[in-house]
Amino acid sequence: MGADASLGVLYTFRRCPYAIRARMALAAADLEVEVREVSLKNKPDALLQASPKGTVPVLALTSGAVVDESLAVMTWALERRDPHGWLARTQAGCRARIAANDGPFKQALDAYKYPWRNASDPEVAWSEALGYLRPLDEQCQSEPYLGGAEPSLADVAIFPFIRQFAAVDADRFASALPLLDTWLNGWLENATFKRIMAKVPVWAPGDSPRYFSTLFS
Ligand SMILES: N[C@@H](CCC(=O)N[C@@H](CS)C(=O)NCC(=O)O)C(=O)O
């Protein structure tokens, strides 16, 4: 990594599943950016100036363009370089799975993981989530990845969310969804994932730039 000059600034948060999927794509594409780890409780002005909606990830490009949706960051990166064919292999079915993940499953995930925040019943949320997860588990019976024999954008975009869901009660998840559990463990052992989960100090204005290739080498 690091053959290119920095293409912009990535505002990110280590554990955020949206930011994880964006870092996965940037790492796969081997693109250099400055990395600014933020605290969501104390968002820096520079982030809010680049994207007033105040979510991460945000990629503020040196061209002045701002990419402030995680799927758009993934697409932007993989359109430049897609060595594993993640984008190339992404069919309409993969897009539909990602939309279901980001919509109803994310809602069920939040209701299951943070019942006190959402005044929700975690058992109802578990059942709702299973309605989405069971077809993925069945998919893993016939083929090892969500879009077929090889990974696609669907796998990379979705696993960070399923990681959060499984972590609430790993044993319950593994016994209800054994094949999806194997799929998830494959991603948790993925070398790129391990790299992009390296801990990074929170950025403060005036810090010397920290680069993706150095932090996530
Ligand atoms: N649709 C956005 C969602 C990003 C998002 O909601 N990220 C969360 C962190 S996981 C966030 O920044 N939340 C704002 C906050 O907590 O204030 C994307 O795909 O990039």
C-alpha cells in the first residue's frame, strides 16, 4: 500500500459498521487517505463542515468533493481498484440484501442491542432479525458467500452489522445460525479486517496527518 499520494481525508470511527465497510474497501483498493478517527460525542468542526449531517464515514476528497455515505465510499474506492472483484461480482440480489441490511435489519439490530435506548423488547427484535438472517444462513448452505462462490460487496457491506448482532450473545447466534456463524468467523479472521481494526488515536486539529497505509499496514 501507499503507492499513491493522499486522495483526501477519511473521517471514521473504529467500531462503526458503516465506517468498517468503507475502510475495508479503501484497504482492498489500496488507496491512500489521511485518517481522522473521531469521537461521535465530540465531532470535530472539520467533519461537520465537510458533511453537516455528522455521520461517519466521510471521505473529503482533495478535489473538494465529499462522499458521505458508506456505500458510496465503497463504490468510489472499488471503481478505482477492485483486485478481489467485490464490486464486479455485485448483482442486483446483492444490492437487495444490502438494502435489507441497512433498513429493517439495522433497526432490529439496534432494538436488540440497545433495548434500553429504543424502549424495545429484545426478544421481538431477535425474531425480527432472524427473519432476515435465516435466508442468509440458508444461502450459506449452497454457497459460501452471500452473492455466490466468491465474496461480493454484499459480504463486505453486511458482515460488520452481523458482527455487532452476533456479539450480543455469541452462543445463541451460533446455535441459531451455524452456517452464517462460520461465514462471519471467516470475515473476522480476514487479514484486511484485522488490519483496518487497528486502534487509532482520536484526531485533533493541528495533529500531524496519519495515513491509512501506515495505520492499517
Ligand atoms: N447512511 C450512513 C449512516 C452512517 C451512520 O449512521 N454512522 C453512525 C455511526 S455507526 C453515525 O455516524 N452516527 C452519528 C452519531 O452517532 O451521532 C452511511 O451509510 O454512511
